[in-house]
Amino acid sequence: MNIYRKVGSGISFAMGKPILDIFCRDEDNARHTIKLSGLPIYFYVNEDEEFEQEDMKSVIKITHGYKSLYGKPLKKVFVRKISEARRLGKVYSGFESDLKWDKKCLLDLKLTDMFVEDHGKVYTLDSRFNALQDSKLEGGDTIICASDAEKNLVTMALDNLTAYHASSPTIGKVPFEVRHCNFDIEVIVNNKEQLRTKEGKIMCVVLYDSYTSEYTAFRNEGSERQMLNKVFEYF
């Protein structure tokens, strides 16, 4: 059993199949890369949408019983390649087909910061999602309970957290936590083509800072350049 803090993620390939690379550090601040294979590649489409026969050659299986954010019935489509998910997502309604596969895997595994690795599997230690918490089945109300083995593993890991794992972010010192900043950019365009050619006008930027756990909004009040300069000055 090893406890790590997630730093980032990437994708590598073996025999043509994607592998999730989790870049992390241990309690001695040493770098590690945890590699996970066999993770699914999938996206969603409208429940009533049918695939062309040629496109079905890329599909491994389809499961049902999901809903969109606005309650629209969806089905989950599993495919063999990341590129196939992106292509089919553009041809059909395609929910989540444009998300980066490694980021999507992290979301599914609920890896936000600390996690434990044991015998080639990883388990989040996030108090909101770990094995000690009951969770609802995706798209339904069925309660999923983790196995006793998972619960015992997470309990042992939490009992063995060191000062390094419990440390707060400290800039310029070790131990430290990598600073993550997420941006949400709102753009005004007249058509989808302008999104591709980047001709739209940026009207607002919202920034989330992992060090402060706060959102900061920057609004275009007449000058896009001045607004973006304020975003850069934030750091």
C-alpha cells in the first residue's frame, strides 16, 4: 500500500491501447508515475439515436438508463479507441466525447488529490468520495457500497497519513501542493465556424484557484486586452 498526492495526468499507449499515467509524489516528495490499463473509453448519445451500420463496427457495447444535466434520456456508448469516441461524438449528439480521456478517467476514479495505490489499483482518499462513503449509481438511485476490503484499505491509509500528506499549500517550500487553476471562458460568436477559427470576442473569464479555493471573475468592460492583462496579473 502506497499513498500519493496527484500532480497531473497523461496518456501513453501499449499494443495500441491507451494507458492512464498518473503523475504523483510520495511522502518523501519523490516523483512517481502510476500506470493504469483497461480503463473504458465511452461517451453518451441521445437514447433514441441510432448508429449507422458502419459506425457500429467501432462500438463494443451500449448501456442504457442515463440522463443528461437537463433530464434528457441518454445511452452510454463504449468504443475501442479514443479517436473513435471523438469522431462518433461529432457525427452524433456526442455528450462528453470531447473531454480529454485522461481527465475523464480521473473524474471516474474520483482522484482529486491524495490516493492510495495497492496491487495495481487506485482508491481516492477524498473524504467526499472515498470507499467509506455510500454513492449512488450513475443515472439512478441505487446505493453502491464499497467492499469491506476497500473500506479497510482506505481506513488504513487515512490512519497512516503523515504531516506531508496533511500539509497545507505552501509556496516556495517543501512539502508543497501543486497549484491548479481552471479557466472558464465565455465567448460571443455568430456561428460554430467562428469558434473553430477563434474569431469570437471574449466577454468573461472565470478563474478557480486551488490555493484559495475561490472563484474570481474578470469581465470585458470594453477592452478584451485589458481584461486578459488583469487575468495574467492575478498570478
